[in-house]
Amino acid sequence: MHIMKRRILYSLLMTATLGLSSCESFLSENPKDQITEEQAYQNSTLLYLNTVASLYTQVGANGGGAGLQGTDRGLYDLNTFTTDEAMLPTRGGDWYDGGLWQNLFLHNWGTKNDLVKGSWDYLYKVIAQANQSLDKLKEILENNPENISVPKYISEVRAFRAMYYYYLLDMFARVPLVTSSSVAMEDVVQSERSAVFNFVRTELEESVEDLSDAHSNLTGEYYGRITKPVAYFLLAKLALNAEVYADDNWTDGTKLDGKNIKFTVDGTEMNAWEATIAYCDKIKNLGYKLEQKFEANFSLKNESSVENIFTIPMDANLYKNEFYNLIRSRHYNHGNAYGQGGWNGPSATKEALDAFGYGTNSQDPRFELTYYAGKVEGPNGTIKLDDGTDLEYVPSEITLDLSGKASEKTAGARMKKYELDASATNDGKLQSNDIVLFRYADVLLMKSEAKVRNGGNGDAELTEVRERAGATLDVTATLETLLEERLREFAWEGLRRQDLVRFGKFTRAYTDRPQLPKEDTGYTTVFPIHEDVLSLNGKLTQNYGY
């Protein structure tokens, strides 16, 4: 097998093979001793495990900078702590880290940011593995055209790789499209954003029909895999964000019109908003609906959710995937009360509190399900601080630098969205709740937004989401109300940056965050390409504005 040259975009390919005992545990990392290449692909089971299943071990992670969500210092942080949804405030000697977290919130990340580099490296590392799998599958198909399993494996890996390019498209815009493990560094070139957009769209469109209809959040053969509804969800996101993704220069003051960006769905040409609606309907037709209770999607045993579309499987006995978000947010003593960790960090911003109507007579019911605020009960009663007083979170006192303030350690509403797993191990990181990446509530709000952008009425879908939440139903679907609704529904789910960019609100000033000089051009809506990456290949150029 040809191995990609070591220096291609920092991508080192894994060579360990996975030994698994059942369909439901195909994601578990249980490597056997190294085996030869011939042995690794000698039958259909091993072929699947070593070209397809092995890729899914990379979706979650057990260390910082890796995984689509769950750990720290990676994609989730860049998509959350750069927004008006949440911040990591400095608390005396905690959470300063050389100004890292303050600068993320202020959009002052520069071109040498470690989180930016780590996210780029992670995405391309997984793409390189997918390329290696595709090269091997194509080689096997060429030698054995009668193998009926291989074409479906190829489609699944293409869709999987397209998802990773979707994240690169969203965050970095102008990126190299590397599609084979035989590409040398000197042949790697940078593609314009519209070309990456079209590539991702085409890969998904050409692969989706070969994918299973299965709900991949359910345990079984397709648990945690890219299936048809996952691909449709990504296509809906591509269409909804088409004005952003098809724009090759997002700093020139011009904007594309989604009504003029064309898609073809089931042989019918339609504009971006119509395509969004069509893909959302396809997902609904596959049997998805809202859970009766909002919190059921994040419960300890959320594998049975009828709403979740794509998740990262969590099981301490099977997988190494970890979830830091709860322990990272809660106070030290809050975690200690359960024999787990507490890092006393992320909190809701004042903008988030306002969106939820915190402290008012019209406070949204989802606030209590999303945040810890006020005094907190533990397994043995009210949790205490070290001085014997009650732990009481004070949401309204949040600010970017709390050092020296009376509420330095207790300011801010903390993450509560996932049910606390008292039996979670490894300091609370190994929980049993699966991590939710895509869910049907987003499908409904995407459809509502697309209707509004296309000149129609999106009230029905917005009302469906609000009714499930127990919120008032007298809200009309407008772009303004939908952006605020998305914050209430998806807080802590890593979606806010993309939403703000699409709505043209990412670069505005808000509490504790003044607008940077020249930021009104929109240059910070895309992250820079790290200087170390540029130094490896003179054909790559920096993104606009940096």
C-alpha cells in the first residue's frame, strides 16, 4: 500500500487494525497485534473493519484538539467560545493561559493560534485516513469487480470524508482538496471556497443513494455511522449556508443571493432555500420527529432518541471517547460532590441570558434544562464551598475577566444540558450519554429559516419546536426571532458560530467584545491558516484580512 508522504498536511496514517466482537461494538478501539496488509483485507469483515469502521474511531476522542466534539481545544471551542453564546472567563489564576481564551472571545486569535492549528491538523489527519481507505477499496474493486460490498463501502467513506471537508469549508474556506493518499506535498494546491463547496456537495449527492436508511443514533449495525439521514442533514446545511460557502471573497462587501444558487434534487432544479426544504423533508420522511421532552435527547441512555440524527457513541466499557464539557464548566466543588472533576470554566454570556429571558417573568423553560444557576443540589444536599457557605452560581455577574471580584469563582450560568452521570469514570469524562451532533429540531428550524429566506412563512416549524419546549407560541418566524431561537434550542451544541456567520452577526460588537479594526469586512468569519502550514507549501496563501 502506498503511504502518504509524512509531510502532507501533518497527516500521519494509523496502521493499527481493530478487533471487534459484534456489530454494536464496531467503534470500540481494541487493537490486536499488528498484522500484515494481506491479512488486514483477506475477508469482507476485515476489509470493512480496516477501511470503514476504523475511520469512526476518530469522530470522538480522548485528548484535546481531536474529535468533532467532546474534548477541548479543538473544533467545539472555536465554534462556541468565539460567539455571543458562551465564554471562558479569566478567574484569577484560572483560565488565562496567556490570554488564549480572552483572545478567542475577542476574535483576536492571530495566525499562530494553537487551537486553529490543532483543528486543521485533526481534520486533515482523518481525511488522510479516509483517502487511504478509498485508495485501498478502489484497488480491491478493480481486482475484483464482482465484490458487491465494496461500492457501498466506497460511498460511505466518500460521505464520511465529505463531512470532514464540510468542517474545513465552514471554518477555513480556502483549503486544499486532497483526494488520494498518493498526492505529494509539491502537488497540493489550494482551492477556492466555492470549489470546496461544490466538491462536498457532489460527494454527498453521488454517495447518498448507496447509504442505509438506518437511524445511526440507534444501537445496531449502523450505530454511529454515516447513513442516508446524516448525508441529507449535511446537504441541508450546505444549501442553507450556500450564500456563505459559494462566496470566494467574503471581505469584498458583496453578498450572494441564495435564490440564484442552484441545486438539483431528485432531478428538479431549485434554489438553495428550496433545496434546504427538500432535504429537510427527506429527513422527516425517514421517520424522525421531536422527542416529547427536550432533555430526553441528552439523557444517560439517549440511544433511543427519535430526534437525534448523528451522535458520538459513549460507553466506558467499549469506547475511549470522552466528554469534557460538563466537568469543564462546573465549579470544583460541584464535581467533587459526585467524586468527579470540576474545572470551573465556561459560562453563559449576558447575551445568552437575555435570549432566555433569565430573571424575567417570561424566562424560557429551556433555561433550567440548559444551565445551572443559583444554589446547586448534590447527592447529599446543597453543595458547599470550602468556607462552608452554599455554592451559588451568579449568572448575571459574568464578565470576561472576573479576577479579584467577589464572584470570581461563582459568576456565570454553567452547562447542565447533558444529564449528569454519577457513575461516569475518569473524573467524569467517560459518561454514558452519547454526544449529540445533529438532531431533528435543527431540521425544523432550518426548514423554517429557508422558508422565510425564500419569502414564505416558517411559523409552523418554529411553533413545533417552541411547543415541545413549553415556550409561548406567539412568536412569528423572522430572521431575528429564528437566530435567537437557535441560541435557546442549541446552546452548548457547537452551532453558534456558523449561525452568526450566516445571519451576518458574527463580527458585531456585544458585551465584553468590541469590534476589531476592519472586522466589519467579515474577515474573522473564517479562521486563518496557521503560519506553520503556510511554511510547508508556498502554493498556499493566507485567508483574506490576516
